[in-house]
Amino acid sequence: MTVINTGAITTHVQRLDAQRTGAEGEGVAEGEPPVVVFVHGLLTDSLASYYFTLGPAFAAEGIDVIMYDLRGHGRSDRPATGYRLECFVEDLTGLLDALGERRPVHVVGNSFGGTIAVAFAAWHPERVATVTMIESEPPVAAWSRHIAEGLADARERLRHEDAIAWIAEHHGAHTAKLSRAAGRILQTTPLAQEVPAGRLIDDDLSALDRPLLAIYGDQTGLFEQAPELEAKVAQCRTVVMHDQGHSVLVERTAETRDLILGWVREHTLVGA
């Protein structure tokens, strides 16, 4: 386990160095490899979701990988306050500084992690090569309303043991354990109030000038923003997976891996 000081907190981070031989036995080009930073979602998530899905595969393809636990999650600090979006972005900036990472990074974010990724790219474009959102929204006014409603609902529901029991019955003991832990975070921190109150970007997305890949399932409604993203972001590609809900990362891992690998390679070649 590696825990480093990232400014206001200490952050748990895992790095996987690029392998110099690709997964199919082909040599990886000499020189400095690209670097991908994986950012996980809220409450029931941690860097483990990438460690057991995309992380090792990317390292095997000659890419440096950084995965970390968000504040309040996993083995990172859980401060009494400081859960506005800008705090999460400052943590990412502090992490890259602490690691001495100066290459423009490809930031991949799942759910709330995608919102962090877009905010980081908007506020620190010089540090970003590309952005990938997986079942996510950019940090605009509509997102703030959506996340406020969702967190308030989760905070109330997860207070009750019968809700945890229902989750265990329908989704298994592991998911129930994660949900119970999420309920504790919501009850013991101001996360539910602070996340929606954080800094936003303008609705026209003019602050985002980095290439954006957005991946969605077609069963959550988030995919409906795809045409707007493509209209507002100059370098944007959206992909909608059919018969798929929010759990794109764990249920469609191979497809997601191939999409993002192709995206990173494409923009590494052009030096984006």
C-alpha cells in the first residue's frame, strides 16, 4: 500500500508501470509512454474497481497507470469536511505533483470520477491529454441538481437497515456491505451537501478544449446528453452500449478497455 501526502489529505495510490512488451508479444515503442489516471465513482467505489478491470490491461499495453482512492473512500483520508468538486480536483493535482508527474495525462473517470476528470481538464488543460467519461456528466448546473437529488435520496434510504437487507437479497452480500459503508459516509460527513455545492463550469462547455470520449449504457438516460456533448465539444466522440445500465465498467469491461485504449493511442500518436 502506498499512501502519500497530496496537500490537505493523504491519498492511497497504486501505480502500474508500462510493460515494454505488449499483451500480444509485440514490442512497445521506445520513449516515454503515455500515462492514464483512473478516477473512480462515489460512495461504493474505490481504486479496486480499476485494479480488477482496466488497470493491468493498460500497463500490459505499454501505458503507465495511476489509480487512487478519492478522499473519503478506500484507504485515503476521510476529512470532516471538504467534499466540494474543487477539493477532489485539488487532490488530483496534488497527487500528480507528489508523484512528480509532468506528462499530460489521459484522465478516465467512471460516474462521479468522470465529472472530476472534466473539471480537472477545464481548470488545468495544460496537464491533460484527453478525457474519458464513463456513464458520467460534466459539472454543469444540471449535473449539480441531479447529484443533489441522488445523494439526498441515498442518504435517507441507506439510513434504514431494511434497505440494506433488500440490497443483500437482490444484489448480494458484497453490494450490501458496500452500501452500508456508503451510508456511513453520508451520515458522518457533509458529502451529500457539499458535492452539489461545488464549483461548476459554464453550460456551453467552452472551458473544455481537450478531446473527450464519453461512453454510456442506453438504460440510464445519461446517454441522452451525447448529441449535446458532440455539438459543444470540438473534439468529442460518444459511444452508447445497447442493453446496458450504469455498470458499464464491470459488465462491459472488454469493450470499454478497447475503446479507451484506441482513444489513448490515437491521441498519443498525434501528440494531443
